[in-house]
Amino acid sequence: MVYENMTLEELEKEHAQLLQVYEDFKARDLRLDISRGKPSVEQLDLSMPMMDVLSSDVDYLSESGFDTRNYGMLTGLTECKRLMAEIMETYPDNVIIFCDSSLNIMFDVVAKAYTHGVMGSTPWCKLPEVKFLCPVPGYDRHFAITEYFGIKMINIPMDDNGPDMDLVEKYVSEDPAVKGIWCVPKYSNPTGCVYSDEVVKRFANLEPAAEDFRIYWDNAYNVHHLDMNHPRIIPELLELAARAGNPDMVYKFGSFSKITFPGSSIAALATSKNNIADVMSQMKIQTIGHNKINQLKHVRYFKNTHGVMAHMAKHAVILKPKFDMVEKILSKDLGSMDIAHWSHPEGGYFVSFDTMPGCAARVIRLMKEAGVTMTEAGATYPYHRDPDDSNIRIAPTYISVQELREALKIFTTVVRLVTLERYLGEMNGN
Amino acid sequence: MVYENMTLEELEKEHAQLLQVYEDFKARDLRLDISRGKPSVEQLDLSMPMMDVLSSDVDYLSESGFDTRNYGMLTGLTECKRLMAEIMETYPDNVIIFCDSSLNIMFDVVAKAYTHGVMGSTPWCKLPEVKFLCPVPGYDRHFAITEYFGIKMINIPMDDNGPDMDLVEKYVSEDPAVKGIWCVPKYSNPTGCVYSDEVVKRFANLEPAAEDFRIYWDNAYNVHHLDMNHPRIIPELLELAARAGNPDMVYKFGSFSKITFPGSSIAALATSKNNIADVMSQMKIQTIGHNKINQLKHVRYFKNTHGVMAHMAKHAVILKPKFDMVEKILSKDLGSMDIAHWSHPEGGYFVSFDTMPGCAARVIRLMKEAGVTMTEAGATYPYHRDPDDSNIRIAPTYISVQELREALKIFTTVVRLVTLERYLGEMNGN
């Protein structure tokens, strides 16, 4: 660390300077938000032509002649299943189309396991303890679901290849209370990590102690590449798991939220026929059918996966400069200082940033005081507890490149300031 | 009963004649469906102009300037709450807008009570027994929810004024295991009954033994009048209950499913602020927000309740002749026979028909064999058990008036035939 080679006087001078820069930023009374993975207005505009495909002067018949405006077709339009299956790299028969958000599907699947069990197993509400493995840092809304149902969450460290599979295999094979693992296998939230082929294969070959163990495979960013010339492709888990003798071990989740309109798009579950029958036993009680007009609108607009990939290329054109800006500012301001490291994602919506231990919460508080909202410290860990208080999630997509540059200049200043405070505190024996 | 005055010979002749008429119908190989409360194609067409209000060349901002295309606004657009509140006869602050179907809201509210309790009470999954009161005949999908969660259902008889309130009061005040009652207070499914002012007042003044007792007030047909010049108006239960000292006792459900497009519209829960906070504790884990583009579309099209009422008048023009046809054929063919009675709804989607005891299942089987699908016998009762085997739900809305006439001619023939069979069987000591 560069501070180690400086005298106390130099350190105090540096501190005073950083504080001044920070105060100057604060005085500007900025209002910037890099807290959530939201598409920008420009990105939303990309999907506006879709709003013209279903006017009053076209028919609303599915390809089988079904009137999508009325009740029915509980599992979704056949052509929508085909589209979603292409994107999710599986077969239409393995797909159920849901309402607006894959988060809601995940909630419902966990809720069903809690109230009614999985394929005939004991409902989790009747068990003394249920555990989930949580690769960290991870997605706060996943952890919120398992916390809501009182499920004990166990942190699993991740590296650039994905979760620590030795640990995953040990827990899954030895502890029948372990019923699931949350995974974002591609362009992971927040690290951007892409699971290696080896890691995916080891997932497919797990030997769970619990018959109702499932992998909750949230492939939210499967087609969300930053460089469409170099998309990352990972092995398809449903097929691999089936070949490994685990046909029912995987729930895959997919969504159009970050393809068209967040919350107003379509989402899907892809899984085995047994699991589909099991999920349907709940879904047929919940609903007479989801929004098929929205399904039809998406299918008529995109037609197939080629249409979706062409559309994602337009998103990439907007997103790439933002991720480039993050990399540029962070490496320029912090690259030589050895006081932080961060991820270099090739897709998805986030950059994961690690401060020195014990700095993250204060960084985020100072950022807030300077008018920049970031994801709450600890949010990327179960129970909001980051054991090192070091992980920060940067969400660069919503604001403009210029605003992002500004937010990051403040951020690197604050990171240096807080690190230096800690260092000075340690020197003074605090 | 007219058959009582006939000789055996006359009865057997009548039977032979009816059988011949029935066989002639059968030979026509019809395919008619009067099983579900589905709007007709003509009715769906009424809402097609709504599909033009959100094209690519208009803005998607809510009245507060919020971009409805992005994440956020968990409880719904303010203007949509206002619209829904007007229709549901309450205040916008009491309303949460959900996804496509009120059935799903009911499911979620019951599920939450099962897994996490109601406003801090013991989760129902931890209780030895939970009971619901079920006014009968009622809506099969209500009963399916409570059956799914293992809740014991207790039949409550209904008359033209609503449920037997002496019985309701007794159960609710004496048994703390009674946690809810399913109600369709206006144009009830299937009887068409409108709860009297007196009944609604007695509901508001219930004194539940259970603190987590709630009235599940599914006001699905609140604006679905058959004669717009004579709409039935009932007292507003949320307000009445609050005045009676029961501010948190009511969940009200509303939906646009039978105003615009079933499954592709919007739905809402209206309830007290305490209940809203309680429901939100689950909803904020489930979703980042529901389909706001669809909310905006409905609000821009209807503007307010005047727009909705004008729209409902168009539905009434289509629906009234169908209900008139039911009344006409039933009273012409069966009115003088004293072998059946039926309801005379002023709104909603159904006519409830009662045969002599022990006839309904066979009537529906013979109808099916003649190519007319009706709601399964027993469906209007919890556990699909109609103790008298007499109730039949007629859903006249989906097919054309001409087809409906045909279906009803078969129906009255079959009802006479089956009643006569039973009567002859009894005469022969079977």
C-alpha cells in the first residue's frame, strides 16, 4: 500500500488535501444515484417500437388461433415459450411463462417449498431447520427471500470462476438441511463473474443429501453482454444435470426485465417436467393465467432469439462506455495505490468493488453525504453482514456517462480518504 | 311437482318423448361451452381502443413525472390507485395495485397468513386447525385456495339477502380457529345475490374471537350491472367496519379482468393502513414493482370512474340479452313444472340453477354427452361436495345468444329427463 511508504506528515497533508476535495464536491450539492441496476432512459427508448405492434387494428390470436385477450393458456403462449426457451438455451416444453418478474417466480417457488414441499417432500415449514448456500458477494433480493422464510444462509466465497465448489460439494452432500443455493452464473450480481465450465459441470454432478435440494439458477444476464463480438457462453445446466442423473435438481430463471421494460415485461421458469408439474400444482390455484397480451407483444416484436440478440447489441452500445468509464477512473485514481480492487465485468449491470477491511460502510455514508446514493453497505451479503465491511456494489447503468464520471471522481476521493483515516487511526493505535 | 299428477303410463310416455328429443340433440354433434365466466369476443373488442393509447410516440410518465417504464413505485401509480379507489368505493391510500389478477392477490394474502401470520399473529401453518366460512353456493377458485392450504371449510347457507348471518356471527364470535370468510357481496358467483344493507352492516359489526379474522370481500362484479339504469349499490364495508371499531377486519379485492382483458388487466387490494403495511412486508420481498405500463394504459384510457361506467354500459348491452334468454327459456320450459328453481341476477356473470336433490351430476353428465360443457357438478361447494347434488352454475356470457338458446333448450330437456328418471326410480322403489 502506497501509504506505508509515507511519513506521518505526508499522510496528514494528503488527508487534508483529500478532505478539501471532498468538501468541494459536497458543496456542489449533487444528486446522483448509482445504487440499483436500472436501465437508462436511452435503453428504455430502444424498446419503444414494441409498443406499436399491438394496436387496435391487428389480431390478438396466438399462432394456434387462441384469443390472447381472454382467460386460458395457463403456462403461456407456445410461441412465447419457444422464444424464452431459445434465450434460456432449453426446450419450450421445459418452460412456464409468468408475470412481470423472475423475482416473483423465485419467491413463489421457495414459498411453495415452504408450505407444500418439493415433489412430495416434507414442507420446509415443518422442518426444524432449512439452509441455503449463498455465494458472496451476491444479490440482496435473493437473500431477502430466504431470510423472509427463516432459512439459514451460509456464505460461500467466490472467485473469478464462481463459487468455491469444494465447499459447495461438501455442504450439499453432507447436510440434508441444505435445500438450495442461489446462483447468478453469468455476469454475476455484483462481481460480473462468469462461472467456468468446470464449475458448471461440478454443479451438474452434485450429489445432494436432500432429495428436495435444488439449484436456484438465476440466469438474469444470459444475453446481457457488453461486447457482442465476444459473448460469454457457459454450459447449459438443465441438460448437463439430466445427463449426470440429476434431472430435477435445477430451477432456471429468466426475464425480459433488462431487455425491454423492468417490471412490465415477461419472466420464465425453465425446469424438468417433474418440477413443472410440481410448480403447476400451486400455480393453477394462484391464477387463471398470466398476461398473454404482453407475451404476444414481446413475441410479435422480437420474433426469435436473433431479434433479441440484435436488440441486446443496442443495449451494449449504450452500456459499454459506462463500464469503460468505471474502469478508467478507478484504475487512473486507485490503480497504483494497492488500497482496493474491483471487478472487470464483460456483461451484466454491476462492478464489484472491495475496499480495505472496515471501510465500506463509511465510504457509502460519506458518498451519501456528498449526494451520491450507492447500494447500502453489507447489502451483497446475507443478513446485510459483510464480515470484512469491504464490498461495495457500483451500478453504473442508470445515469449518463458524464454524471457517472463525476460520481466516480467523488468515489475514488472518498475511498482514499476513508482508507487514509483508517491507516492514520491504526498508526495512532485506535 | 307436475309429475305427481301424472299416471305411470303418462310418465313413461313423457320419458320416451324426452329421451327422443335428447337423442336428436345429441345427434347434432354440438360443441358448446357454458362452463366459465368468460367475456365474449364482442366484449373484448370493446376495449381495443385502449390498445392505441400507449404507442411509441407518447410519453410514459406518471402524473408525478415518474417513468413508468422503469423499476419502482411498488404499490402502483398514484393515478391508478385513484381510479381503482373510485371503482372500489374507497380512498387511494387504502389501495395497492397488483399484477394481472385479483385471484393471485387473494392467494398471496392467504399464503402470507399461512407462512407469517396476520399483523403479528401466529402463522396458520403453526396452528392445529384453521377454518374458513364459505357461503354456498360460491366460487370454486376461492375454495381451491383454502383447500390448498389445508384450511377446513364450513358451508354457510345463503338466501337472496346474502349469507345466514346468525350462523356467521355464531361461528366468528365463538370459534378462534375461524380466520376468514369468502364473500362475493354483489352479483355473487354463482347466485347473482346482492348482500342486503342489513347483511353488510352485520358483517361490519362482527366480533371475531380471532384477532386475525378477516373478511375476504371479493367485490369482483361491483360495476358489472346488467341494467345500467338500475345499478345495485351496497354499503361500503371498509368504512362501515372502521366505524364499528373493526378497522382492520376487511380485505377488499377488485379487478379489471371483466372490464378490459381477463388476465391482462390490473387488480387491486383495498384495506386499512395497518393491513397494507402488513401485506407490504411480504410484497416488497416478492417484487420490485408490478406492470406500471399496463396501469398507465388503463388510466390514460378510462381517466376516471365515469369512463369505466360508460364502458360497463357497453358490456351491459351485450350481456343483457343473454341473461334475458336464460330467463326466457328456463321459465318457458320449466316455469310451471315445479322441478327446479334458479336465480334472476341483475349483474355479474352467472345464473345459479337448482335441480331436485340428486339430479345435478347426472344433468351435467348428459349435457356433456350432448356436446355442452357446463361447470362440473359440486364445483360451487367446498371440496366439490354439493350435499344435495342439486346446484348447477350456468355461465351464459361467452357464447352467442343463438348458441345459448340452443344450449338451454338441451338443458331444460335434460333437467326434465333426469328429474323424471329419478321420479320413476322412486316409484319403482329404487
